[in-house]
Amino acid sequence: MSKKSDKVENLKVTIRRILQENDKYSNEMSYQIELLASDLLVFRRIREEALAADTKLIVVEKSREGFDREKENPIFILMARYADRVRKDLRALMMNQEIQQGEENKTKDDDTLTKLMEQLSDKDDD
């Protein structure tokens, strides 16, 4: 097995264990677990590149007319795309915080962030 395959397998085992510990695992999830593991591995590689000290925020490219044009480094756009993919994968496996809170029917009255957001919303209404 290659090093990358080992990493994917290790992630799959970890994801499966987390799901089993939370009584959410079923055999039908194996394909989705593999997708999450693969997407997460790619996201981590992209993030490493994006956060490297020598990665520039702005890149210069030539337009068709031959002029210099500055634009956002495409590595950050790619990182955002893969972050969305990983979020969707987590949601499909019901592993994100948003779904867990909804399932547990936590009361929002005790949530400090919710209180802050309500206060800010009230100020916006004024």
C-alpha cells in the first residue's frame, strides 16, 4: 500500500470509530466515509500549501492585452471549495455540530452565542 492509501485508510478507521462511538454508524456509510477521508486528505494538502510562508495572497497575471492584472491566489479559492466539500461530507454523515445540536434539541436560551446574535439583531432593528 502507498503512503497516501495508508493515510486514507487511517482516516476511514478514525471516522468509522467516531461514528460507532456515537451510535451513528452503518455499513451503508462506507462509500461516504471514503469520500470524506479522501476529500479531507486533499483539503489538508491544499491548506498546507495555502498557509505556507511563501504563498502570496495576490498573484499577477497577464491579460490578453498584455497588461498586468492582480487577482486572488487561486489556491485560496481551491481551499474554500474543498472546505465546502468536506462540510458537505460531514453533513452527509451527520457529523457536523449544526445537525448534532438540532437532533439533541438543545435550548437556545442557554447558548451565549445565540444571546449575542439576538442582541445584535435587536440593535439592527432600532
